[in-house]
Amino acid sequence: MTKPPNSAPEQRSDTVPPAVTDRRIVSSRHLAEGAGWEASELEYGLIIAYNAFTRWTSRCMAAAGNGDLTPLEILVLHNTNHRAREKRLADICFLLNIEDTHTVNYALRKLLKSGLLSSEKRGKEVFYRTSPDGAALCETYRQIREACFLDGMPRTDISGDELRQIAASLRSISGQYDQASRAAASL
């Protein structure tokens, strides 16, 4: 059988790259077998979002005037500053969903030493709050976040309601990972 002139060359389906929207972007192909594709795509998205977020927090804090803090220390500082209420180590760990209290305790000690937090011992409990310097640093961070991040978000691409839905989905998925970690620990 001869081909008609000017016809497109035949392409084998196994050599034609899939459309961009059909591609599966995963970090570990071996975790994406069978029904695991979508979860692997989600996990890769979480990985790159986490790394971008921690890089952002570090650079924003450096622009605010303190480039010595780790991403965890930045989160602990903001959480302690939240609503200007005193917090205990257990409160901070619970709200940030951190199991390893010693990492948060180390962050608290570093923030105390740098003068960004103050503490008060009541009985066996220690309560932390941001110092005036810590609160001022958080405010400067907020202003830089608004100028560099929020003002740069196209308001037409993702609405506030969509951001809230994404946040709710992430919290729900974190619960699934927590349950899975408990199940894995019992094996």
C-alpha cells in the first residue's frame, strides 16, 4: 500500500510523547506503580512546595533583618507571636504538628538567646511570648511577605476561596499521613 502524497508521516504511539497535561510528574517512579500515580504526584508537589516555602521563609526573614534563623525557628517565632498569647512548648508542637519536641525546644532556646522571645516559668510549665524585638521582626517579615509574595500573586488565577480549599485539603491529607505513620509504626 502506498501513501498518498503530502500525507503526514505515520508515528508509532510508543514514540509520541503524551500531551503535557497527561504527563505524570513524580519524584520516585517506583512509588508510582498502579494506583499510586496520583499519590506520588501529590507527594512530589509537597516536596517541591515544602522546599520552596522553607527557602522563601529564610530569605524573607533575612530581608526582614535576621538571616540567622532556620525555617523551623522562623515558624516557631511566628507561632509564638500568633495572637500575642503566651504559649508552652506543647502548644507550639501541637499547633505546628511537630512530634520531636526537642527540635522545637532547641529553637525556643535559640530564640530566647537572640532576644526575640521571653519566657516565664510558672510551676513546672514555661510560657513563651515574643519580645518587643521579636514582634517587630515579625511585623517587618509581614510587610515583606505582603510586598514580595502577596502582591505578586495574580488575584485572578487563585481566589481566596480556592486558597482556603487548598489549605483544607492539605490539612486533611496531613491527617491521612499521620494515620499512616501510626500504622507503619505498629508494623
